[in-house]
Amino acid sequence: MKLSSKIVVVTGGTSGIGLEAAKLFRDEGATVIIIGQNPARLQAAASELGDSVTLLRGDVSKPADIESIVEQIRQKFRHIDVLFANAGMGLAAPLEAVTEDQIDAQFGVNFKGVFFTVQKTAPLLAKGGSIVVTTSFLNEVGAPGLSILSATKAAVRSLVRSLGAELAPRGIRVNAVSPGPISTPFHGKLGLSETQLNQAASAIEDQVPLHRFGEAGEIARAALFLASDDSSFMTGSELVADGGMSQF
């Protein structure tokens, strides 16, 4: 198994890509710790995953929450082998409707949350450890109404390069997995109506060269590659899994 005896932390692990990754990492031999902030989704994930996975509640946009979680992990597990910084959120709005609160919320989770998750967990990461960050095809293409979400993902892509260079002397790798449009609950959280979501989904499918949305399990397998020793000579890189959307 690719992650046998590894301690793996997954943020945003209660649904979508994070939940599928947690299942896959567990099946590949890892001891998995999931971090999420929604009590109902944490409970649902606990019911689905069983006692083999540890679930911790916290808001990654709040450094104090991350510190508390990391201390709990330190006391119980002593170290971490893999961090999958996957937690993210997005709000759709045209230029004239974007508010300061929308900007703060998205950068708070998608950028600040990723940065402080890495910063606070780095002391626990063992030599040879791997950090995987979820970016997005939006860091390469323009999407009307998603300017702030796209900017956060571009910032995180840059961060992966910088942190990869900074942590390389410690033997810790930092890479990104960049999903395209994926069939997950994420899209339902963009603040669009059901009609708008359906119209957007149809338009997006027409733009994807493979003519379909990806599945969360497909991104989980890409994350597994970056988390495992299969990618042992990769750092600062981005593994794009977007059906060709940003490539052609």
C-alpha cells in the first residue's frame, strides 16, 4: 500500500474531494486525520468512515483553531507524514457586485487558511514528508464572475513554489493538484440558484475537451500520487487534472 503506516492530515475532508481522498488514503494504509468546521458534515463523515479515521473540528481561516488542532495531533500522533491542504470555498459574483466581505472570506479560507495550515503543521512534518495543496484550473483561465476565487487559487499556486523551495532543505516536498470542474458539493456553495447552476454546468461541459465533469475520486487519486513516494522527485509542481480545459 502506498501510504502504509503514514500519518495523513486532510483539511476540508468532510465532503467532495477531501472525503474521497480520506477514504483512498485510509485504504492505502494511512492513519487519516480529517479537519472540518461544519458539525453536521463532520458527523456524516464519521458515520461513513467509521472509527478508523480521526475527525477534528476547526476553521482553517482562524490560525488559533489551526494551532489547537495541531497541538491535538502532536499529543496523539507526535508527527505528520502527509498534509493535504484541501479546504476551500468560493463565491460567484460579477465585478460590480463583489464586496469586501466576499474577498475576505475567500482569501481567508483559500489563501490564509492554506498558508497557516502549512506553517503550523510544518514542525510536525517528518523528513521525506509531502504537502499537497488543492489549486484549480481557474489559476490558468479567466472565468467571468469568479475573479476572486480565481485570484486565491493563483496565489496558492505561487505559494506552492515558494514553500517548496523553503522546505526542500528539510526533505519536505510541496506540490499542487489542480482540478478542473468536478462533480462535488462545492459548486452548490457558490451562491448561485439551481437554474444558474444548471446553466453554468451545461456551459462548462461544452468547454471541457473530455466533455464531462470530473469525479472527486479522480482528483483523490492524483493527490495520492503526490502524497506518496511515487512522486518522490517532485516539488513545487502542479499536477493538472482538468479534462484538458486549461491546456488547449
